[in-house]
Amino acid sequence: MADLAQVTEHIRGAVGDNSGLGKTVKIDLGETGKIFIDGASVPNTVTNEDKPADTTVTVSWDDFIAMSEGKLDGMMAFMQGKLKIAGDMMIAQKLIPLLKR
């Protein structure tokens, strides 16, 4: 199973220099840590800093990994309360393809 550093590096590669997000997103993985995507800067950056963001996605580590592996649908996770979104939902939807492994 991947760890936070590996997942952060994967997302960094998927985001690249210009993800098209145009906003900041924080993925809050509880005790495991945070992933901060600055899609507003050029080039885009991905870190494990806990900074304020335009959109915050809160999900458990296990559910996050299941979603990235295609074992859990993001919309189903949201409907079941396993995934919470604070802020701009449209940004969260743009993020989904970047999280796939």
C-alpha cells in the first residue's frame, strides 16, 4: 500500500505545471496528513502543508486509496458521507481525474 509521500508524488506528477484547476485544494486525510494543491500558481505546486484552500476535501486514508484504485466511486463516497467537500464543488470534480492511479 502507498504512503502519503508516494501519493503526494503521484498527484504532483498528475497535476504537472498547469492542471487547469485555477484554485487551491486541500485533501484532508485526517491523522495521515494533508495534501495541498496550489492550482492557482504557475507552475502548480503540490505539498503536504496545511494551508487554507478554496476547496477542502475530507476523506479517510482507506477511502481515498479505494477511490484512487477505482474500488470506491467518488460520487458514492460523497452520497454515503465518506467524502466531504467544503467550498467549490466544481473544483473537487476537476480534481477526480488527477487522483486516479
